[in-house]
Amino acid sequence: MNVFEEHRGQLSGLDQLRQLMKAGRRPPIAETLDFNLVEVEKGRAVFEGTPGPHALNPIGSVHGGYAATLLDSACGCAVHSSLSPDQGYTTVELKIAYHRAITPGTGPVRAEAHIVTVGKRVAFTEGRLTDAEGRLYASATSTLLVFELKKKD
């Protein structure tokens, strides 16, 4: 059972994410691609990772899906941080703009996202993926569906 199911209906989205960080746990996709949630506050989330051989495409640069996954995670968790215990979300649309290639020598990257607006059913977010010097590698906008979770039996 994951931390989100353990606390469904009990903790706000922000508290769920804080519990996850405090416990040193990561969602399975973060395990797979080796990145971490490093900051969260209401309406904002930050993930960091260092792309390695596991993230390379056939031409030896970091696959665009790595940047997209970090940005999708940051945008989603920015919304998650604003939800009540009985709400969930899912990405409806993710638009990524790649500004420069990520290479094995890029080093650590940081995906930071914030909510632009959130309503009862739809949320809009923006995110940026930068390196340690603040250079922009990718940016994103995301639309997310907000919904009520089914009550546990």
C-alpha cells in the first residue's frame, strides 16, 4: 500500500506529500528514473534528478521523456498539494517545450512547477526544468482534471 492510499480521506494533499518526503519514500516512477521530490508547499512542487545512462536515447543524449516526466510530476504535485483529503487529480494535457538538449554531462536538473489557477474540476500549472546554474532546458504547461475520490469501504 502506498502513502496516498494509507492516508486517503485523512490527510490533505500537501500533508500526503510531506509524509512521503519525511518517510524518504518515492512514487514508483521516481524510483525508475531516480529523481526525488525535494520541496513542496501549497501550489508548488520541486523535483530534482541527475540523468544517467538509464535516461539516454540511442544518440546518447537524455531522452525527452526524462524532462517530460520530471515536469509532469512537478506540475501534478503542485496541484496535489492544493487538494483536500477526498480529492484526486490526473493530467489531461501536458505541453513541453525543449529549449536545449540534456546530456550526460548536464548534471543535476530541477523541475519546479506552480499552479496558475485551480477550480473545482480543472487546474492549470506551469513548470520549468533548469540545471544547477539556472539554465533553462525545458518548460511545460499542464491541464489537470480534479475529481472526488471514492470513499473507502
